[in-house]
Amino acid sequence: GRLFNGETIRQMDKLSQRVADLQIKQEESEIKAARMRIQRFADELYGDTRHSKEHFDLILMDITAYNNYCENHPGFINEKTKVAQEVICERYEQCLRERSFRG
């Protein structure tokens, strides 16, 4: 006999779609949080707050994840961190050259 009837299959399909929708929302939420961390970090740099190399490395990972997400989701509102990313990368390179990360 059949293991699942038509209604059970329909309910499983609905459940699968809901799980997929939740995963999409969770991923977008995580990317928005990364965007906020990127912007906050840049704002701190504008105020001359020094950061450790480890903190820079974490933000650079956020930048990579954010840019990859935006590239793979063209409908996602982008360009919100472009200047912030430039500031962060420029300061990172400066800190590398001058060995001026916060200890």
C-alpha cells in the first residue's frame, strides 16, 4: 500500500515551504545584523576608536558575507555600507602598515 495519502503529502509540502521561508527570513535577518555591525564599526572609526586586529578580522568576515549575500540576492537593498566598507578597509591597511591595532 501507499505510505502517505495525498493530503499528508500536501501538508508535508506546506510544512517544507514554511521551513524554507523561515530559513530565508533568518538568513536575511543575519545579513541585516552584519550590516548594522559594519556600520557601527565604521562609526566608531570615525570617532577614532581603536580596535584589535581580531575585531577587524571579524568585521571583514561580515563584509565578505554581506557582499556575497548581496551578489546572490540582487533584490536585496544594497549600497548601504559601501562607504563604511571603504573606511574600514582603509583603516585596516593603515593599522597593518603602522602596527597600530589596539593591543
